[in-house]
Amino acid sequence: MNYSVQLGSLWPSIRISLLSEQKYGALFNNFSDIQQVTQELERLDAVDFIWESQKVVQNLDSTGGKQASEPAMLTGTLAVPAESQPESLPCLSTLISPNIKCYTFPKGDISLFLPARPDTLGILGYYLLDAASVLPVLALNVQPGDFVLDLCAAPGGKTLALLQTGCCRELAANDISISRTGRLNSVLCSYIPRNIRDIVRITSWDGRKWGDLEANTYDRVLVDVPCTNDRHSVMEEDNNMFKSMRKGERQMLPMLQLELLVAGIRAAKPGGEVVYSTCTLSQLQNEYVVERAVELLKIQYDIDVHVEDLSIFRRLFQDTFSFFPNCRLGELVLPHLTANFGPMYFCKLHRLG
Ligand SMILES: C[S@@+](CC[C@H](N)C(=O)[O-])C[C@H]1O[C@@H](n2cnc3c(N)ncnc32)[C@H](O)[C@@H]1O
């Protein structure tokens, strides 16, 4: 009932997609036998969607776009759509975290990946995940030497993607759930060599306390919050957030999300970048949380935050994902029968002071 109001005529097809088999992406593990894994994935006719986006950039170039030296930015809390700016050619390396590869099957192709196999050193070659969940990590735009915080990290798909960049000087991976940080640890053991794992510090703290525990510390912070997890909610009875016994918890979610985002921004250094993400379509858990966090940080902590324009992501990755065209802040990947990824909402915030 809620989504038919929020999404109008788009909702019936999103609903059918949520009820249909989800599509996966294979996050390439740069720490495994690269040649063997590349051959294996290319034999399946899967393509690295991030590499493919280079072609979009080249096309823009050949249609007369100018080279932009900075990623599209905006000031204040309102996003300025890229469409309303002068045509400019983005330089991919200034926009997205480097070195991440994620293979997907083309739109309309519902082939499945086989489970990854260990190489001769026992390291797995790829990690299967919703390919849209790589987008928040790309948007974080990690740079060499960055001190990075993944505030709600388990079971670890995005932590793995952050490590693929090869840029983290240190990575703090936190999740309140001890059992889930256990899973995160075993994922890292299966994918990451010991010497690289040494840069990761795993903790099981309440992320809401991070603003007091380690304020003004990190270059990059990922805040991938708990949410109604819409795809899981329509398909699984187990642990379903819409069960009546979880009503109170569900109603408190936007408050928890707000507190986590505020803590994440306070943990960032002035000048640092934060990405907020969820896997729900709900505006109440997406844009409204971002808006409220920006207000609250100003009023309570005198911290100014700019919300960045990510509409370039829509152009770069339109061949792989279906994007909601009308997000006021951030971007939302919509489930679609020909590209059944998401939902995935992501919004980038730049801490100014
Ligand atoms: C969407 S999941 C994170 C998924 C993870 N980033 C990934 O890519 O695999 C949200 C996580 O937030 C954790 N969480 C819930 N409340 C939290 C809190 N107060 N502090 C830190 N983590 C919390 C949950 O245990 C859950 O693992």
C-alpha cells in the first residue's frame, strides 16, 4: 500500500520483480589467481559492468563532452541533477573507487554463476552478491592511503569490495552482532591473504557510539544500515521485519538509521566522505534519514554536510541497472525483470567542518 503511493505506476512491475528470482554479480577477487578467474568468468559470457562503463565515458567524449577535473558536486542539501549542468565528461578515476571488478550477465540474461572455487592457495576467486551493492562502495571513491570505517559491515560483501581497491591504509569493520562479525571474519579468511587481513580491525560495537568513540578520524565511512530489506521481506518468512512481533523494531528503524548515519559522519574527518546505503525502497528510510541527519548535525554539532550529486552513476551504469529517475537525494536501483538487482539506495555526503 505504501509503495503504490510512493512509486505510482512503477510499483506493479517492481513488485513482480521482487517476487522473481534475483540476479547476482560476481565480485572479482584481486587476491586470487587473476588469470584463471578471468577466464572462468569470461567463458560464461559474463562482463565486468564497471569496465563496461568506460565505454559510456568514451561515448560521451566522442559526442563532444569536455573533460571534467572534479566529480559533479553540489552544495547545500539539495542535489543539482547532472542533466541541468553543462554537458561534461566525467573522468572515471575521479568518481569511483579504483580496482573493483564485478561481473554480471547482460540485461535480460538470467544465467546463474556457479559457486566460486578455491585456487591453489585456497583463496576463492569471486564473491556472489547483488551487483547493486557494489555501487555504494564505488561511490565512496576510496583513495590510496585512506583510513576507512565500515560501520555495519557483516556479513562482509562491501568490506570485501573495499579491500579490492587496494587503497585502505586501515579498515575498521564493525557490526553490532557478534555472530555476524564471526561470519565476516570467515569471509575475509576465504578471500583475503593474511598480510592484507592485518589492515582490518573487526569490532562488535554499537555503531551509534562511534561519533563519541572515534570522532574526526576517518577519510571514508560506509554506513550500510539495517533496513526493512524489502527483497528478503517479500520472499522469506524467517526473520521477516514485517512480522507483527517485530513491529516496534520496524517502527524504530528510521531512528536507528539516523543515529548510525550521524555517528558515521561524526567519525569522518572534516573533508571526509560518507556513503549511506540501504536495500529498501522506502523514502522514510532513505532520503528522509539523509535530510534529517544533515539538519541534526548542523543544529547539534555545528557540522556542515554537503550531499553530492550521484546522477552520473545513472548514466554510467544504465546498461546494467534500472534506476529510479526521481530521487531527490542519492540514487536508487529498482528491481526490474530484465535487471533484477536491488533495491539499493545510496547517497554520498561530504563533511565540511
Ligand atoms: C545491511 S546489513 C550490512 C551488510 C554488509 N554491509 C554487507 O555488505 O555485507 C546491516 C548490519 O547492521 C548491523 N547493525 C544493526 N544495528 C547496528 C548497530 N547499532 N551498530 C552496528 N551495526 C548494527 C546488523 O547486524 C547487520 O549486520
